[in-house]
Amino acid sequence: MSATLGPKLALARAVGAVSRVRGGGGTSLPGKLLVRMDSSAIAELAARLPRGSVLVSATNGKTTTAAMAASILEAAGISLVHNQAGANMAGGIASTLLGAAGRSGTIAGELGLFEVDELWLDRLAGQLHPRVVVLANLFRDQLDRYGELETIAERWAGTVRAGGPAERARLVCNADDPLVADLGRERAQSDYEPADLKRERAEVGGVPVQGDHEPAAFELEQAEVGGELAQDAHGPADAHEPAGVLYFGVDDDSLALASMAHAADAKHCRRCGAPYVFDAVYLGHLGHYHCESCGQRRPSPTVLARSVVLEGVRSARFQLSTPDGEAEVKLALPGLYNVYNALAAAALGVALGISLADIVAGLESTTAAFGRAETVTVAGRETRILLVKNPAGANEVLRTLALEPGCHDLLGVLNDNTADGHDVSWIWDADFELLVGRVRLATCSGTRAPELALRLKYAGIEPERIRVIDDLPHALAAATAEYPASGGGRLADNAAKQSPTGEGRLMVAEESAAAGEQPRAEESSSRLNRAAPLYVLPTYTAMLALRELLVRRGEADSSWQ
Amino acid sequence: MAVSDLKGRTLRVCALYPDLMNIYADRGNLFVLQRRCEWREIAFHLSGSGLDEMLDGEAHDIYYIGGGQDRDQLLCAEDLVGGKRKALHEAASRGAIVLGVCGGYQLLGESYTLGDNQLQGVGLLDMRTVREPGERLIGNVAIEVDLNGEKRVLAGFENHGGRTYLASGATPLGRVLKGHGNDGHSGFEGARFGNTIGTYLHGPLLPKNAWFADWLIATALGIDVEALTSLDDSFENAAHASARRAAGV
């Protein structure tokens, strides 16, 4: 340990302790302080991780992908230092490292597993010296904060290309996301790659690979990960680890959408600028594509999902194919987006030499990450929290929801705090039209609740089924109060189309708040529909506020640990 | 014009580059025009005109162009000036609405200067845009506009790197109440010349300002706003109030 870091760690720790006592969640506060005191603290602490660090970045699914990766690595017996609560900028990662750092200069964990904010990847890669970087996707997200997608792609390119802070990391890229795959191809073609590797774009285990997975190194790493810790004392990103790219993707024509979603992005080839032609679209702009101008094609993935079966809002299964063989994976998480998250985590496992059995076991035992498809019980009612924060993520949640039969009760919570993005324009890019005819009652809450309500109205949901309750506690109470299943006279039979004069009215908070005073479901009469879950669609800070509320009320039987 | 005369009328809207110039959920504007026509039994016809596609300056009542990523905006600027300039001038001169939002607004001007590059604009609005060093102008915004003798508020969100400077032939669309506006210091936002309107209030401008949607519909059909059937706008008014609150107005 450097002579100077120790006291700083102690001070930052003490501040964290005080903050916790005061009830401030502030997971990143001690880390922020530490980085302020010592700008190289992250680098110094990360260098103590005997197996180095791996990073996961994306606009969508970082937290879930990292949770799946953690589950896989733990199944393989590797102890982790992991920012599992999703604090993914410098402060959060420094806090995580600080929490694992012992007083004697040791660190409680072998491998760092960090989800990293897409705009922090370059800076954090420069300090964490990752051995693997997972670039999972780039969707339209918080344009006011992040700027255009191509700007992010450009920064990522600078991070992973020769001379960049992650030049020595092995890359795991989504083959189905053209913008991300282009980064992998630029890397594979960069001068860094040794010439002999370029010729060796052969095959490992009969599976075509792109530039990396030089067999000897691959086997060496498998031995390493399973082997003794002592021999692993070398630093991360050793010179013998070849720079290369491992792709993952989906091959399943039955999933192809009729057309590309409106909010799809990344439609142009980075190499020549021509528009990509999509042969199949799976999710947003993810799919199979080629460039008719320069011939660029989707790379063949090494880690692949086939025969995908989506089982409503509960689960999904697919056939996983890796260089080690094939296996069926049954995810306890719903939707194609979670199949992509699982593929990213599996590919990270493959890049680290984890066995197929451990990968499958890890994926199958992953439950919902913090606020992502998490199920809680509120006032006796099953409540599923489905984070929505940008059009692509929202569309997948809506698509998954539409797979569930029947009409649903929803609580949408639209906030415009900094972490959500101050710009709520994105709700008009999300396809709420998917819910038309499927909504029993939608409660809209949050700092911009009336604008969400308007979006639902223009999607074609009857105004009679939409109410606004700005205040979240009231909205939650009203939404979880079970709705009379048979008392649908006002709602279920209300086929009144929006007429020029408009039957619709906006329920005001005072009026609806009374619903919050209804008895809890356990005490209420049997005419209530107990079976129907409530689906909560919160933005990021709304999800945090909601969880805090549930924990404070002691009502959440959370499946998240 | 009597209300009943509107039945059987059609509002014909053309979205320019709907696949490329849509980055801030511009389709919200089209949804609002469509629904508010349908609820009044005014037929709504939407068509698109993309790269290398013909644009008919006679066939539409509203021409809409939204915002795009830099790369896409560059592609569209070339196509617009090369292939659609004449049609847009024809449309504007016969009184059709030409509405440019964010990047689309910039393209309606004389030019857009990005470093050493100068893109030619369509030249419908007497203004120039320059990408200057410095922060992008981002945030909630509210402006006061006076379209025909009545002061109203438009609320929205702006996010632009370019600064737009109006020359003598264009008047500002409005006065900035909160936010940055055209260049961050003039106190003005947007530009207007006849029925050609440009604004930095990007993406879903009309959902936050249903009254402006109705003004566009009425003006495009050549009638007074009062002649439109009134709708139950409780949701719309609440959304407008919400956007104004966000801007602090």
C-alpha cells in the first residue's frame, strides 16, 4: 500500500459510516471523497485485485448483465468486488473498491466486476486496466445528458482502439448492434493486433471467431481461472492476453419483427456511412444486417442464442451455443432484452474461460436486479417493477407486458431528475400503442405525470382509464388498492370512444388519493381481483424512490438481495 | 366558416426525412396533429419524403422537418437543398405551413456553419446558424409568442450546439421567458416568416402545446382557430402546465 493512501481510505470510510448513520443512502459518497483526495485511488486499489477487472458498459441492461455475470463467476468459485447497486461512475466504483479494501493493503475479492456508465468508460478504463470489456448495446438514451449515440460510439472507439485506455482488454461485443459491432471490427483491424493473429482467424471448437481466441491463450486462461490464486498474482491485462473480439448474438427467425421500431438507431455503417439493410430486426435496431455499399456484415457470433421462447413477464428460455457446446438456459427473467443480457454475461464468462455448466448455472440462478423486473408484495398485492428509462428499454418492457394475457393495472412514474434526464421527450418514442386494449387502469405519477398521461391518451388508451396522482406514495396506495374485478361497469364496459366533446376527465390528486385509504387487500372483500398483479413502470429515480418507500413501509418482500 | 363545413376536409401533412430527422421523438408532433384532426372528423393524410424522394410543393398543407444526428442532418441538408428546395419555396409562397424543429429549423435558414464547413440551407428564413465553441444550450424552455394578436406560451425543451442569428427578413417566433433561445443571449427564440416557422423547442413540441397544434391545423386549412370543434383538453392543459412548471414559468 502506498504510504499516503491508507489514511485517505480511513477518512473516506468514516465519512461513509457517518452518512449511513444519517440515513443518506449515498453509495457513491465515500468514493467521491476518496477520488477527490487521491485521483489515483481507483487505479491503486484496482491493481490489488489479483485477477484484475472486467467492465460492462451499455445504454441498456448494464445492471442486469453484471448481476448475471456475477452469478456466473460466483458459480465458478471466483470472489468478486462488484458495484451491484448500479453506482457506475467514478464515485460508485471507488466506493465499491473502498468497501472491499482491507486495512493491511489487501482487498477482499479476486476479480473486479464493474458496470460502467457509458460516458465514464474511457476514464475508468484508464484506471481499472480491464482485462475484458463488454460493450453490450447503444440505444437512444437521455440525449440531454449523453448527446448523440455516435458521440458515445466515438468515445468508446477511442477507448478500445490501439493507444486507448482499454487497448489491451479483450472485447465482448454485441454482433446484433451494428454500432457496437463496428467498434469490434475497427478494433480487430487496428494495428495493435499482431499480424500472425490476423492470419489465425480460424476456428476454435468449430466455431468461427474474429481475430481473438487464439487457442493457446484460451486454454491457458481456463487453467488460470480454475487454478490456484497464487499463480494469478500477475497484474491485469497481461501482455499474453491477445487483444481481440468475441461476439454474441441471437439467431432465431421466429423473433423477427415486421418492421424496425420507430425509435431505432444506429442505422448507418460506421465504415462507409451507407444505411445498413436489415434482414431481420429483433429488438430496436438489434438484428441481422449488412451494408450494401461496402459489404460490411454482422459478424458471426461465437456465443449465440437459438430457439428463444419468451414466457410473458416471468421468464424466458433459449438454447445457448458456445465454443464449449450447447445447453438450454431457463432464465427467471422475462423478455428478449434479458436474453441479450444473458448472452453478454455468458460471453464474458467464455472470455474468462468459465465452463458452460457454470455459465448455465449462473444464468439460471440470477433473479431480478435492483428494480429490474423485481417482484414485491405491496399491501398484499403482487407488484412487478419494470424499469423504463429510454425508448428501447420501454419498448421491450411494453412488448413483454403485451405477452401477458388480459388487461393490466399500471403505475407509470415519470420523473425528470438529473439521473432520469431532464428531457422527457423520449416517451413519444416509446410504443405505448402496444398497450391499447390491454389497460384496465393506468395511474400516472412522478414529476412529469400529466405528460405521461397525455402520452397514454394519444396512444389510444381511453382517458377514462387514465388518472394522474402526482405524489408517489398516494399513487402507489391508490394503484395497489385492488380494483373491483366485477365492478368494471365504469371501466371495462366503457367503450365510449373519444368523442369530440370528450367523456374523458382528468382525475385530480385529491379525488384519487381517497383510494389510498382503502383497506389493505388482505382485509378487503373477495370481490377484489387478488390474482391480478400491478405493473409499475418507473424511471430510474422513480424506481429508487419507490424502493425506498417500500423499504421504509416494511411492505416489500423483496426478492432482491 | 361553419363547423360542419370542416367535415370532409383533409389535412395533408408531409414529414420530411421521417427516418432520419426524428431524434427527439418528433413523431409526437405528428400523432397530435393526427388525433386532433380525427377527433374532429377532419381526415388526416400523412406522407413522408426521404432522401432522393420527390417532394411535391402543391400536395400538402403542412411540411414538417424535425431534428437529427449531425451525420443525418448533413445528409438531409444536401438532399434538401439539392432536391427539395424549389418545392418548399413553392409551398411556402402559396401559404402552406413549413415547420422546422431543432435541426430542421437550422436547415430552413440560409446556412449552417460547422467549423470550416458551411452547409447551405433552404433559405426560407433569413437567418444563419453557427456552431460555436462552448456548451450546448440545453434545458427546459418557455417562450411567449404572438401569432395573431394574442400572447400565448409555448413550453418545451431545447438541446442545440448551434447558435442562430436572425437577419432583417425574419422575425423571432417568440420572446424567451426561461431558457436559452436562439443564441443564448438575444432573448429571442425561433423564427417566422409568413407561415414558415422554425423553433428550437424540439421533439414533441405539440403534445406540450396543444393550442399551437390547433393553430397549425386551422391555419393550414385556411380557417380561424375558433372554427375548430372544441375538444376536452383537460389532459392537454395539464401537460402544458407541467411543461411550463418544469421551465419555471
